[in-house]
Amino acid sequence: MTERISAYWLNRLLGIPASTPLDPLAMSAQLRVAFCPAPELSPRLRRFTAALREAFAQCGVTVAEESAGDHRSSRFAAGTVVMAPGVFPDELLPINRVSTLYNNLIVGIYDEAPPVHEGQKPQETLDAVIGRLAWEMVHLLIYVTDTSWTVCSMNGGITTFETPLPEASDVLESLIPKVTAQVVPPRDGDLEIRPGALNTDASEFQKIAADFVECGRIWAGNPRFMNHTSRESLAYRNGFYRKIVSRYLDDRSGMSYGFFARQLSVSVAPAIEADAASLDGEHIVPVTIDGKRLLVPVPGVRIVTTRSGCRKTAIDPRHDLVEIGLDNGRAWLATPNGLPDDLISKPSFDTLTIIAHAVGNAMIASILRTLSLESRFPGLLERFGCGMTHWHYYPDEDMVPDGYVVHGFENPPVSCSTPQSAAYSLLGKLDALARAFEEGVANDYLGDVHIEPGHGTNVVGTRSLAKMAMFLNADCCICSKK
């Protein structure tokens, strides 16, 4: 991925730490893992664990030595990824040895086939994975057989390697990105909360809400749109671990997958061609594209999106939509007015990624306004905004809407809610625009299709949510195949 804006500006725009590693080698250099085996391991798990330890070392990962003393009471250092092969009794679960819920990612490794069966619906596979995560109190699952090993993640991604032992190249390109950053919901302080500030009675809101409702209705007939895994539907070892899962999810009712969002209309000023090496303006971002150095103004952005935990295919506009945005580099969340006392409106795990797409749309409109005067995208963004659809599957390459540019295939497979996911959304969008210029089709640019390997797809552009749902669920589209 070409660096069109610097890590410094990723931090200024989106709050992504400048030290965030964006490629597997940089991730390896910052990664520290510890092995915490169960009391009894099968011969196959012993071989696999030894090979995994060696593969990590070959990739430049720091492998921590076991600390002396009682393993039941010693704590893992904050930031250490815990590899936990075997099945543990309750009192020895690695989750008991972490200082906080978000300080350590735990990977369970098991001598058995993954929970993937012929004829299984995607939602059934996802529920089986989430159920095992909750029972074992881990964040990632690895299943080992005689001929393969399979990684299953919280976002429904399943990756199988047809080798009995892990090879360093596969560990580097696939496993290390998955364990570099934990799936974490937005925390207190990440967003300025504006309770009841979203007026659901406003005519503008009601028009937008109707688009969400129709979009959800169309997607409801597609089994590939994994919808929701209820926290209460899962089995737990005891009430204590049930409470831990509830706290980890920030008291959400469960894990919901995918999102719909509508970026509201935004006015954009044209970018300025300049050769300045540095700038003092906080919201004038230097971007290199189409062989030119541009100063791109970044306005505040607003997005209406689905709240975390709601059923995306049966949206209640009064309760299931929130507004998020970015003003002067500060992210915020407005909840609906008149919420029932028993309903807590939570931001999506993908909040930063959604904001990154909105910021990227505004930047692209500014660039096109300067370099591609015949482009319709800036005017459409100012009049109608943009629709955003995210689901955990991939469209057929032949079913990309006209004017939408595909990107992201080569990115590391990181999870949602990670700063890397947001960075790839913005940087990839600018790369997609650059490719449109190279191919002479910048005037036709209407949006982008962001492929997130091992995760899903973001389709972002000028079509409404309902029209995009109709397109992606048409009989000729692979997305609609049962």
C-alpha cells in the first residue's frame, strides 16, 4: 500500500497511534507471545505447539519464557498474547491470569476438527465458533488435525492451512495480523457521548430511516448476512465467566455482524496544489496522488448508522439507529431521543472504520473537485451523502457496481474494531482513487469496495442502502446465492 498520507496524519485525523504497525513484519517486531499449555497435551498438540513456537521465532516475534512460581497466581504481562494449547479446567483457564479484559489476547488451540460442516449455514458456523470462544474464554481458536490447522476468529473468519504443522510464512501473513490487535468495543473516553441528541421525529431522519428499514428487509432473505449471536444463547462454565463475557462486550446483548450506515451530505472545498513540506493547519492534510502533492481540507463528518447489537434485518428506527461523527478531530456519538430506560444504545465495534470511510469520502471529493472537474462524486456527496454496507462475505468480482473501485485484497487479515482496520479503510480508499486516475476513469468514480481478508466487505458509495441491497441481492449476484 502506497503511503499517500503519513502516520502522523492518521493520528491527527483519526487518533490512530503513529506507532501502529500496518504490515506483518512491523507487527511481528512489536509482538510478544507466551505459551501456556494445559496440564495434558496430545502428542499432536505437542508437535504443533513446538512448531508454532519456532515459527514465531523465525518471524521475529518475542517468545516469552515461562515465569517461575505458581502458574495459578502469576499474571501475564500486559500486551502479551497467550497461546493456550489443550483443554483447561476452570481454575487453570488463562483468563484467570490476565490483569484486565483488554490487556491480553488469548488463543485456544485444540486437537480436533473445526466446527465447519457440509450444508451448514453461515450463521450456524458463526454461532458454533462464538459458543466455543465463550466456553473456553479465549479470543481466537485454532483447530489442529493430522493434515491441517484452522484459525477461527470472533468476526466469523475461518482460514484453513493444508499443512499438519504451521509454516513461518503462514504464521506471518495470517496468524500474526489476527493476534496483533484485539477485538475491542469503543471504550469510555473514545467518543464524546451526546445522550438523546438524535431527533428521530425530524423529517430528514425519517427519510434516512426508511432507507435503513428497506435495506434490512432485502438482506433478511440472504443467509450469508450473518445477523446476531445472542449472549444469552451461549453456554458458560459458570456465572462468573458469564459476567466476564458481559463486561467484555460492554453489556451488549450479543455480537451482531455487519453494519449499515449513511454518511450525511457534506460540503467540501477543492484541494490545493502545493509543494509545502509541512503545514500548521490541523485539518488541511497533505496528500500525494496522481503525481501531485495536494493540501486537502477535511471537514467534520456525520453518519447515521446501526447501533451495536441490533438486528440489522429488522431495524426499529426509533431505537436501532445512532449518529456518529468527527468534529475537529474528536469522535462523538448521539443516541436517539426517547429511548426506553431498559435499552442501552452502544456504538458499533466498527465505529472508527465507519468514520474513516466518511473522512476518506470527503477527502476524495475534495481531490476530485480539483483534479477531475467532470466528476459527479463531489456533487452527489454534497447533495445525498454516501451509503455504507458491511457484511461478512465477499462479492463476486464481476458484480462490482459501475464506478466503484475494489481494493484491500493484499491487506493483512486484521479484525474489526482494530486501528489497522480503520487505517486500511482510509489509505485503501486513496489508493483506489489513485488507480482510477492511472486507468483514466477518475471522472467515473462513485465509490469503493473495500475487501477485508478474513473478515468481510465494505461497499461505500453514492447508491442508497436500499438500492445497494437490491443490487447485491439480485439473482445474478453471487452474494445472493444460498
